[in-house]
Amino acid sequence: MFGAASLGVVVIMGMALARALLGPSVFDRILAVNLFGTLTVVLIALLGFVIDRPEFLDISLVYALINFIGTIAVTKYCVFTDFNAPLEEQDWDDI
């Protein structure tokens, strides 16, 4: 039962990785990386349940927090940065 769940999570992680590499826009790639991180949290929690190590749940929660903060930071950077202009010409007052 847990082997099938783990296999399903790994397959979906592969699809998210493919979307991160092939995504048409930067926001599709950010969303795919966020999905990959969320599925990593699920996989860590599932592994901790299978091998009867409850401290893995704490590790997965910390990883989820880091994933969330990283996604917000990268999204804010992408929204407020003009990728075509050099860094010296960008308007940093909007941030």
C-alpha cells in the first residue's frame, strides 16, 4: 500500500520536474518547483510513517516552511524585476 503511494508520488514528482524544465513561462516553472517541494514533504512524511520515525514529520514541516518562503521570495523577485533591463536601470522604488 505505501509502496504504491510512494511510487505515485515519485511519478508525479517526475512530471512536476518536467514542467519545471519545459514550462512556457517563469510562473509555470515556479509553480512546478513549488509542487515538487510539496511532494517532497509528502514523501518525507510517508517515509517517516513507514519506518516508524515520527521525527520525520518535524523535518517535513520545516521543509514545507522553507519551500513556502522560497516560493514567495522568488515570485516577488520575478514580479518586481524587469528581466530585459540591466540592474542599474531598474526602478527599485516599487519594491
